[in-house]
Amino acid sequence: MEQLFVFGKPVEGLSFTDREMESARLSANFAAGINTFIISPRRWGKTSLVKKVIAESREDGKLFVFLDVFKAKTPADFCGILANAVLKQTASAVEDIWENVKSFLERINVGIRLAPDQQSKLDLDFGLSKEMAPMESILSLPQRIAEKKNAEIVVCIDEFQQIALFDDSLTFQKMLRGIWQNQRRVTYCLFGSKKHMMEGLFDEESKPFYKFGDIIYLKRIPLPYWKVFISEKFSSAGKSISEEQIERICQTVDFHSSYVQQLCWYVFLFSGEQVTDEDVNSGIEELIVQNTALFESRTETLTPVQMRFLMAVANGIHDGFSTSEVISKYKLGSSASSVATRKSLLEKGLLSVEAGKTFLADPVMGLWLRQP
């Protein structure tokens, strides 16, 4: 059976909708060698967009490297993940990987684990410490391999915001920028799931990644695209859903791409040949149930004041948090306390800012908070 709606993983093929402008822009950046930051709230489709463009651009003769650095806790971890990805994804055989290790990383002690005839299982252990020289060699690796192959490489790094959490992060950021900006055969695409942290890497002139490249801000997929996409998905399975019901689904989750697909799936499961409003209600209830454990986990360490602040935002307060009316109604303490609470929740990724107004980063958390 065709997977009608996809959530919880990158979207591919017929499950991908819209993003024509962003796809064209990112593809053009790859072709022209322009570094790119992609910014959006969590699960708006950044990874899906990048993988889609990579799949469509492979015939251009470029080599693509995709890696996720979410588990990196130190610069050494980052460099190890990068080296593994670059060495494996630019090689046509295991022998090529080992040859590149010997050619370009001869001063680094590299351990290898490999299951028989399974290149994908290859794992390289670089045993890196805090010394700069070995890490500089690894950060230069994409350019050196590109020169050897007389090719161009595009390196796409997911969860890039993790570098902001490293000890002495600024020093490492300066090293990255200093090395990467001089690589003429390598283009970088940097994106991550924490919008506030990603923006913090380049939002000031003093930051190393300031003006490192183009910035693509993903916007919500407009309702007309969702109407066509959702209607066709239901129709392909012999079911009918009204435009009004589709609009309600999209508005309920604030047009959040992953949640639109998840809610559509639950509505599909509850419905017969004709979707009813009660089916939509049941889908919404199931969406909240399925995410309750996540929300409980993300809020269990919050203070009562932080929880009340989230409730204020969930109830439609998007600015004016320092006013006496809001402070009194939601018991936020003082003006200074309210400002500090907002800042801490932004840093935790629970809030986001759009056009100067504050919103919950996760719209379904708002549904959960507003439950009786």
C-alpha cells in the first residue's frame, strides 16, 4: 500500500508538496557554489528539501555529502562525523577510502571497523583530541578530495546549531569559517532544527558566520497547495474530504508541514468514504494523545513561571509580556522576570519569533496546553 502521508522522517517523491521556489533557489546555489543557511522552525521540511534538491542535482556532476552532527558534543566529535561522511560518500570503493586516509590524513591515527562487503558499515575512529592541527586537516579534507577528483563537492550539514553548544564554541566557529571560506571547490549547506540557535550563529557582524552565504527562510506551505495535495491523497484511496475540512486541518496545526501530514493520516484512519467533521475531531484528539509524552518530557523541568508563560502564548498573547495586565493575569513575577523567562524559553527551543511576535515553536503543544 502506498504511504499516503509521511511524518517523522524526510519526505520524498509524491509525498513532497510545494517548495518550488526554495528548491529552485537551493539548486541554483549548489550550481553556483554559494554557501547556504536554511532557517525554519522544527519539522518544517528542511531535511526533505535538501535531500530532494540533492537527488535532482546529482546529474550535474557534483559530489554530495550529507551528515547529521546532532550527536556531536565537541569539535573533535564534529570533525570525526565530518571525516566519516566525506571519506565514505565521495569514494566509489573501500580501497578509495583507505587511499584518501593515507594521502590526506597521514598524521592522524585512524582506526577502522568494517563488516565484510558492507561499505556502509565502515566506521573510522580518528582518536582526535583538542589539538587544532588534526582537526584542521579534516576540515580541509573536502577541498583536497575535490582537487584530487577534479570535482566540486557540496557538503550538507544537518543540526549544525550543535556547534553553538561546544566549549569555546567561538574559537571553533572561527576555525571553521577561516578554513571553509577559502575552499574554492566546496559549497556548504548548513541547517538545523533549532531556529533560534541557528540564527544566533550569524545574526551579528561580530559572529564568524556573518554573511557566510545565502539565507533561505522556509515559510508555511500555502493552503491552495495543501488542498490539492490532501484531496488527491484521499481520492487515491477512494475517500472524499471537503475543502473546509482540509482548511481546518491546516489551521489547527498552524500549517506545520509534518503535523499537517500526521493529522491527515489520523483523519484518514478514522474516516469512511466521506470524511466527517467528527473524523477531524477524532484525528485532532489522537494527534494530541500521540504527542503528550513528548510534551510532558519537554516541560517536566520547567518552572511554574515558565509553564504559565507558555500558557499565555498558547492563549494568544504574542507580545506585551512586560505589561502589568499580562504579568498580573499569568503571574509572571515582574517585568524583568518576564523578559528573562521569555529568553530562557527561546533558548530551550520552546518559543519562536516571527515578525517580532512570540509563538509556540510547536503548535500542537498549544492544543495540549489548552486542554481542560
